[in-house]
Amino acid sequence: MNYLITGGAGFLGRHLANKLVEAGHNVRVIDDLSAGEKDALDSRVLFTRGDVRDQPKLWTLLHDIDVVYHLAAKVSLPQSVLYPREYNDVNVGGTVALMEAMRALGTPRIVLASSGTIYGDQKRQPVDEQVPPDLRTPYAVSKLASEHYIFTLGRHYGIEAVALRIFNAYGPGQALPPAYPPVVPQFLNRIMLGGSVVVFGSGKQTRDYVYVADVVDALITAGEQQHIDGEVINIGSGVETSVDDLIALIEEVTGRRAHVLHNQEQSGGVQRLVADIEKANRLLGYRPKWTLEDGLRETIRLDARFRDMIADAPPIP
């Protein structure tokens, strides 16, 4: 099989690309490297630096492609509030440009990496795919708009389209940007170095943390499975974990005590969010293999940053 992964040098993209080439597939990646890491890709992956809105470049890369994994996007929720036009241009505009290019080349299938943030704050948990969206950020708006575009244009262009709403993915190699870093690597980094962990809100707010290997398995299956055209599918662990419980678990797996600072004045975001994964199980045979504890241990084992900290950081009294 021949695959193109947009945003393929990013966290999810490179894990997906590397697993596909290990399985003997041909993989092409396009990434502008605004957040990706080219050096983390297997040498067998054909890498092209470029913008997903660059249609002439897409036309070149889409020749003989069987499935496109569309992962290219700007992903920071707080930044999307500050720069909504940029998020719309890249996330929505990039999706439309890609669909037009796929039409021109006759590419038959697209799998979109969408987001559980579309659900916002819901009274009924876990959330299934029938729950009406509660859009709290321009990022969430851009992901829902991208879903509508792949399904609407897919019907017009004869392209099979599937959207996976991915919840809080984590794992080795996840970036730690200076502004708005993801919670799992941020907490690991601070706790293992003896720094302070700032918890916004009560610390009782919950999320669904899903290990990257489980997400990759779901993406691969979604690219192969028949009779799922037009489907939206949740991909999470199905387990609800509070911020306080996440910190306690990191303390357990690292053997280090967290210095926690609570900031009650700043919101911790939605109060509860956990995925109902029954549909993923039914349509994709998806069953998460990794518990949060095992995923954290594997992240530390495979990520040199954290592995070195375990060996070198002084113990916390």
C-alpha cells in the first residue's frame, strides 16, 4: 500500500509513518516542520518539506497513493483563541486544498485526525459520537469544519472519508513547546526535575489519556477497513482520569514527589471528558492495549529525555 501523511513529522504522524514502513508499506510525508521533527522519521519514509495548502506539491505526492492520513494542523487550544484566522487558514483551508488535490489525482480514501475537544463540556459521560458538539475554541471549530468538508466533498468527489476523534494522546517524543505544552510530557518533565506543577482549577477535572500506539493502531485500521465511509469514530482509552490522579500516578511510576501549586482563579477547562469507544470497537475492532500506568512507564523507557532524568535527576526530599 502507498500512503501519504500530512503533518507526518509531528508527534502522531511520525509514529504512524514509522509503523507503516516497518510493515513494508511505502510512505510519503509532507510537513512544514513548524512543530515536526524530520530526524525522528525512519529513513525509509520519503519526506517532503512543504505546506499542506500547496496544491502543486500535493499533486506530485499524491500519485498512486491509496490512503491519505490528514494530520497536518495547528493544535494549541489557547493559541487558537489568539490567532483564529491562522487556525482557520491552516486547519480548514489545508483540508479543502487537500481534498481538491485528491480529486485531481483520483485518490480514493482520506482518514482525518479530528479531536475529542469538539465535544466540549457534556453532562452525559462517556461521550459518544451522537452527542451534539459544544465548541469552546476556534481549534475545535476548525476540526468540526474539517470533518464536514471531508464528508461533503468526499461525496461529491467519490472519495471515502473517515474522521477519528482522538482524545488526549501521549507517548514518547511528544513535543514540549515553551507555550501551552501538552499536559503529560509537561507534568513528567516538571516532576522528574523537581519543579513545580501548576494545576488550574480544582484538579478534579477529568480527561481521557490514550497512548500513542493505540491511536496508531486505530489509524491504520481506519485506512484499511471497508464499509466505514462517512463515519465519525472516537479514539480514546475509555478511562476517565482526573488531573490529581494523573499527578499521583506520575509520582508512582517515577518515584518522585510532585510539588503542586493550585491556581483556582484560572479555569482548568471542561470539567469532564471521556470517550465512549463502543463504536470504535464495533467498526474497527479497537481495544486499547495500554493502561495509563503502562503507557507512562513506556513513555519514560522510550523517550531519552525522561529516561535520562530517571538516572540523573537528584531525588526529591
